[in-house]
Amino acid sequence: MTTRGAAATAARAGAVGLGIAVLAACSGAGAPAGGSGARSINVLMVNNPQMADLQKLTADHFTKATGIKVNFTTLPENDVRDKISQDFASQAGQYDVATISNYETPIYAKNGWLSPLTARAEADPSFDQRDILPPIQQSLTASGEIYAEPFYGESSFLMYRKDVFADKNLTMPANPTWAQVADLAAKADGARPGMKGICLRGLPGWGEVMAPLTTVVNTMGGTWFDKDWKARLDSPEFTRAVTFYVDLVREHGEAGAPQAGFTECLNAMEQGKVAMWYDATSAAGPLEDKASPAAGKVGYAPAPVERTKSSGWLYTWAWGLQKAGKHQDDAWRFVSWASSKEYENLVGEQLGWSRLPAGKRTSTYANPQYLAAASAFAAATRTALTEADPADPGVQPRPAPGIQFVGIPEFTDLGTEVSQQISSAIAGRTGVADALKTGQARAEAVAEKYAGR
């Protein structure tokens, strides 16, 4: 449960004055915010597997030790982003804590929507801020101030079924190119009844289909904007990358691709419906869980490249405190627990070491129990995280940071609108050229706000 077991977690909580032990239940997914009791906080979060584990453990460990009830509301990625944006922008204070990413954090911080956390972290030595991986901490820092603490961090890599490759006499290169991946997808397609060659996200959303697709654009020489804020969606490089992605998923991708996001691809990979999957490194934990049908059958290779040395993204689901929240101290206590080394060990001991919300702490990659359980993917994950460079992800200078996104507020709408066109192309309702023509016009409108700055 912790480094020294269940008693250590309770002791740590008590040591920072968290109060007496009170047993309380957490609300389930989609439960309304609120809740009775003198001490409670409302947490809004994405419905990823790591968050589901958090819900299972909070009442019996955090709440029991602190007396702070946690009312969880969980939603799919696109929905939770909209709800968080609405609540934080209005500073309504309905939610004390929310899962935000390294995309939102600097934007929300600049807008004054987040409570700064540096002083709180420094005042809590047991939290050990220095243990946070530098690329992750830097991505959650604005003007020298920490504004969010990571729950888990991720890059991206290529996952493949080792048994299927062996049966088909296929070999995964040590550093695959996208051309090689396309060839492997064609050869693995149909290797098992109903199995497709690869899963690639097709679900609309700037954080859904546009995340993996933008890494393909980067390594194939494209960019959303050049250094002078000229929109480049209609460039040959951007067009070629999108055409490649759309063709690959249409020819050898999963069934229902236009509606497939992270969750759908995870399910497809677990259930043996696809031979490969390019996506977040955080998927490896659920895939290798002892309850997963795919456990022990998956190999991990770096994110495919073409013109760049690496192409993995950098992303973290992190905890942000709403500045208007009325329970700042209790909210921090929850965040410092959920992001702690102790919580990681709790997950390992209670649920399985491969299920750690990893990718955020240096100490995780020195934990022998985690390394033993995650031997198939731990090294690949850390390498991908350390090689990711949001300031220089492609072949040309960029006007804003970001690998799988452009670090400007307007990208939420721009990326979503373009993603809808791309998803339509995957569904066969429009062509890539028409999709990008529409996207180029929208990007040019955004660029006008920044050109000359």
C-alpha cells in the first residue's frame, strides 16, 4: 500500500495534521458534485483506468485517515474538458480539484483560474517535489510557479502483439518508421479471426484523434503554424501525413474507427481485435494487468518516425486547484496524497504493480517491485518521456510549445474543428483535401491574432 504498508499511509496523513479517521464513501462515476459532511471536496476527473483505481482506494485510505470525503464526478475526455473549462472559467467553485493537462495548465494559470502550489509543495517535505520528473514539472510550471501536480505522465509508443508477430514471422524494428508500420499492419491484418492490423484513434477531439495524428504530422515534416504564424495545414507535408494516417486506419484499422478513442483502442488491444496500437504509454499498465487477456503478449517499440529522431508526445493528467474553491487546504491534502509516492505504492500493493499511475516520479523507476511488474514497458516509457521535446518536436521552428497540440488557448476550438473534418475523412464522408481546406481557413483566422507579435 505504501513503502511500509497501510500504517505508513495513515501515519503520513496524520503527520500533516489531516484530522481524525472517518470512514466515508466516494460517489460513483457521474455522481453529482456536493455531498454532506463538514469536510468534503468535489473532484472532477477524466474516466481513465488510473482514475477508476483512485476511486476504489480513496474512501478506505485517504478519507479514513483524514476525515475528508471526496465526491468524484468522472466523464469521458471530451466531456470532462468542456465541463472543467466552463467551471474554471466562470470561477463558479463547484469543483475544488480537476484533472487538467500540461496544455491547460499554463493557460489557466495566466487567466488566474488556478491556485499556485509551489509554497504548499515546499512546505510538505513528504510530498518530495524534487522527485517529479523534470519534463513533467516544467510542463506544469508557469512564470516560475507550479500550478498543477501530476497524477501520471505519458508519452506515446507503438504496442504490438508478440504472439501474432511470431505466428506471422513478422519482426518489429528497434526504431520503426511509419512506412514499416504500414507494411506490418497490412501483413498482420486478418492474422486472427476478426483481427485488424492496427488501432489508431479516429474519434473527434483535439485530445483524441489529433494527438496521435499530430505526431505523425511532426515527423513527416509538417506543422500547424510556422515560426511566423503562417498556417500550414494545406502544406504538402501536412497533407501527406494526414492522407497517410487516414488511409492506414481505413485500410487496416479497427472497426468503428471514427468513434474510436483511447478507451476503445485499449479495449480492442486487450480483446485481441488488433495486432498493433500506437497511443499513450499509460496504456501499458492496464494491458499488463493480471486480469488483462493481453498480459504478457504485448511488445513495445518507440513512436514511429520519418524525418525526426523521435516523435513521442509529452502529456500529463494533473491535479489543478480552482482558485475560487472554498476548501483549498483539504483540496491540497487530496492532491498531495493522490500524486505521492505513497499512493503509487498503495496501488501496487492493493491492485498490482503494473497499474501504478507512473510516468511522473524519478523514484518510480528505481522501485524494484514496479520494475519487475513493468519490465516489458518501464524502460520504454521513461525513454519516451525523456526524449520528448515540446519546444522542438518537428523539423522546423515553432511559434508555440507543444508536441501533440499547439500551446495557445485557441487550439481547443481549432483542434476540435479540424478533428471533426479528419474523422469525417476516416468515415469516408469527405476527402482529406477538403478536410484540410476547411481546417486551413480556420487556422488562418487564428494566426491573424498572433502574426506580428
